[in-house]
Amino acid sequence: MTDHIDYTNPDPVIIDSNDTGSTDSNYTTQPSLDPSEEGTLAMFAHLGVFLNLFTGLLGLLPPLIIYMAYKDRSKYVAYQSLQALVFQGIFFVGAGVLAGITWALSAALSIVLIGICGFPIALFLTLIPVGALIYAVVAAVDSYHHRDFQYWLVGEWLRDTLTD
């Protein structure tokens, strides 16, 4: 695991073009984020999963907005928010859809008595989003305290993808 320092050195350069039509550009730098701001933004990106409980898919918006707004100012915030976005998409939404399909198949097949065997599988798949909520809270707490949190499978894959 790498220190979070690798992901907190921003390169915040914005190019402002003049309205006069000249080709000269003014380079201005955005202020880098304070470590407490980075921790707070990363925490909110991970806690966006709770919006899925009430709205379905809107839990994907906070990490996406945070990533788009702060990707140039903090690599740490960009990495944590992108990781939260991918994790929520795969484990919360994907497992929820899979659980719904399994429940529907089990209910339909229970008429023939075969579907009763599918109820334990459907119950297990229903618990995956609950586990994802707990895992997201752990990620939020670790990110808030500026520990380099990685989701299982997702974190290492994203780190390899971003550094290539």
C-alpha cells in the first residue's frame, strides 16, 4: 500500500483565455485543499451510498460531483471519490438488481416448489447492499482520518488504472 502523500500532491493549473482574442493565456493556480478538507470531501463521497437507501441510484451523484469538482485540486480526493463511485455502482446497485431478480425467480418458481431452494440465496443477496453500507461507513471514517483506504478489489484496480 502506498502512502496517501502520492495522492495529495495536486497540480492545480487553470488556463484562462483573454476575451480580447489574443493567444496569450493567463495561468492561475487554484489553492490546494487543506488536509481536513480532503478528509471531509472523501468522507462525503463514501457516505453518498446512503442516498441509495432513499432514492435508488442518486447515491452515485455525490462521489461523481466531488470527483469532477476536485480531481485537479487533490489526487487523494479524486482517488477516494472515484473509488466510492465504482464501489457503489458494483456492490450496491449491482447486488440490489441481482437480489431483485433472484427474489422474483424464487417467487415464480415456488409455485413448482423448486423456488423454495432459492429463498436462502435471495436472502443472502439482499444482505450484500447492507454489507456495502457498513463497508462504506468504514471507508468514510478511514478517509476522514486521512488513512489511505482501499476497497477490496476496487481500490487496487483503480490505483493501477490511474497510475498507468
